[in-house]
Amino acid sequence: MRPSGAALPRTSRASTQGLNLSAMATDFTEETAADAVVDSFAKAPDPRLRELLSSLVRHLHAFVRETEPTIAEWERAIGFLTATGQKCDDERQEFILLSDVLGISMLVETINNRKSGGATESTVLGPFHMIESPRRALGESIDFIGTGTPCVVTGRVLSAGGSPLPGAELDVWQANDKGFYDVQQPGVQPRTNGRGLFTADADGAFWFRTIVPSHYPIPTDGPVGTLLNATERHPFRPAHIHFIVTAPGHRALTTHIFVAGSPYIESDAVFAVKKSLIKEFTQVDDPEQAARYGLDGPFCLANFDIILLPESSAPE
């Protein structure tokens, strides 16, 4: 590394054009490094892969030249990434969690959903989605513990033009009233507690029973938790319910509804809150209305109409 404060010579791409790949690779300098690696991808048959790798290399090399990490810092970074991979399994995705807390997940979602066209806004997938939630009938409960405040979630799935989307599928999952997902508490929560796959009716309508979810901390027992502690960031997410909604001819939507008034609604650890997704969970004390939903006492009611874009509405 150069002495602190020493200026780098300004070397343009044009000044290295006379060097072929082998020359730059065998005369690897701060000035030629990025070009040497980018040129090594020149024969990549997939142009998009070539574009992505080239841009990644240039940004990473620029970061290294700017920050000048020591060998010890570089080794520590490699160790962090190694530990992140080692923390991943079939039920925990630490790399998604890392992407979430760095704001990358939300940035990718935002870029890929620029053309909202009045559609429901998207947000992050999160690290605890399962490939297949259990299929459940409309009105069925996804809660098998019964310790939280009973809740009914209703809504319709519509096209951007307002037409109902019969047969739309809704993959739903949430934490319990203590802030834990089923996979975090084997032996405490029944497997697939808080999860369900529902099919909207002929009018695009859906409803299911559950409990009001709690705010909760994202897992801090891995490398991401170490990062948050080192930067004195809190790990909490406001209370929410996850949705993935699909319908033929329409773009799939990954989103949440957030419980209005939940703690941390203004400081979500993964930057996923959008105002349009904050919903009132209204207290209902009417016994007749409770009976219609198969309940025998007070409950909360939340309504969430979901608008999907046609597949032709690709991100700009």
C-alpha cells in the first residue's frame, strides 16, 4: 500500500489500452488492476454476466483503493463472509439478513418495482420464508398456539384496472405474539405455525384468522448480529405479516402489512416500511361479527386489498 496521503497517478483507460491482458496481469498495479480483471471477462458468452462482473470489479477495486484496508482487515472481512455462509441452512438465510440490514434487499425491490401504476407496493422477502407453506381453506386459522390477540385479515386481490383476480394465491407467514417464527422455536411452536397458502375466491376475496403479530428482533446470534452490535444499531422490526401474491398473467408481489402504531415503525432494522403498507388493526367487540368469523370474543380486524400489475409492466 502507498504511504498515507500519497497521491495516486491518474491513469485513464486509454493509457492501459496498449497493455494486453497478460501484460497487465503480470504487471499488476493499483492503476491497472481493475482493467486487468475486467478484461479477463472479455470472452464471457453471457453479456449480462460480463456487465455485472465488470461493474462489480470496478466498484470493489475503487472501494479498496479509497479505504486501503490492511491485510488484517481484509482477513477479518473474509472471515465475516465465511461465517455468514456457515450460518445459512434450510431454515435460516444469513446472507439475505445481511442484504436486508445493509438496505440492499429494499433497494433491489424498489428498482424492480418502479412502475407501480397504482399497484400494491413491494417490500423485502425476509430470511424465514419457506418454499411451500401448508395449503389452507379460506377462513382457516394459521395460529395453533392461541396466546395472542385473535385477528382476522380480509381483502381482495385485484388487477391494476380494478378487476377481481379469482384464484389468486396468497402465501402468508408471520411471527407469533412473542416475536418468533416457527423455525426459530422447534418444539415450542408447531411446525408451519403462522403460515398458510390461500386461494382467493371467485371475487378475488380472501380472509384468514390469525393473531396480531408482535414486533421482534431479527436474529442476532450470527455475523449480522455482530455487525449490528459493532455499529450500535438496534435489531428490531415492527409487527407485520408477510405476503407473496401470484395470479396468472400478473407480476408476483412480495409485500407486508405493518401493524399501525407498532414500535419501530419509524426505524425498521431492514428499512422495509412503506407508508401505504401500514394498516389499522381495529379492535372489534361485536359478538355477532365475531361469530361470523368463528370467534367467541373480541378480536382485531385488518383489511388489505392487493393490486397486481400485469406481466407486461416490466420495471423501467
